[in-house]
Amino acid sequence: MHNTDCFRLISHEMASGLFSNVSPWHIPAIFMGTAFTLGGLLPLRAPDRAMREYGLPEGIVRSEPAQLAFGIYGTRVAAYGVALWIFYLRGEYHVVDTLMSLLSWWGAADCWICIKAGVPRTAAWRFVSSIIIGGYGYLGLTAKGSL
């Protein structure tokens, strides 16, 4: 028996069930799925707080119609997070990577909206972080952890 076989046997005995195939390569997908699922629910309970955390200016945050629209946005983000988790738990890592790669598009839209709202630093942060996460998905790095 080679050492690698021994380690494989040990890791198999230690982890079983839904998380038996967890790899360090999966951490970004797990983080994003959790952040989107839970964070997407915040606008339903406290839309003003969610809008501040998003980085929108106070004038928009105080707008009741904007708060209602942000609640709708939040439910879609939560659904996206649930989708990430569903495909992750099914072991369909290539689908998780595809969903993550689409976040680059979200970042471009966030950047444009934040610039129009007068918050360029938020625009830059959202764009850069989405390119990093989207690039991770585009490169198929979650699926790489299952090889």
C-alpha cells in the first residue's frame, strides 16, 4: 500500500456523508453559496441596512421604493446561493464553477450602478471582487478540487 492510498483511506474514514469530498479548492464556492443564501435574506428584514452594506448612498437607502426593489433583488441573490449549494452538494462542481463565473457579469453591473449612484470606491470593490470570484469559476477551480 502506498502512502497516498493510506491517506485516502484515512480521509475517507474521517469524512462521510454530504461533505465527504470537501477540498480546499471548494472553499470559495462554499463561502459564496453561504454568503448569498444568508446575505440575500437581509433585505427582507432590514432593507436599509442591506443597502448600506451594499454601499449605496444614504439618499437611496432612505427611499422606500428603493428598499422594496432591494428586497426583490435580495430574494434572487438568496436563490442563487441556494443553487450554488444544491449543485455543490450534488457534486456537480462544473455547474458551481459556471454559476460563479457569471458573477463577473454581476460585478460589471454593480460597478456601473454604483458609479451612477456616486460611490466609486464601492464600484471598484464590487467589480474587482467579482472578477476574482468569476475568474475562479471560469478557470474551473472548484471542479479541480474533485479530481
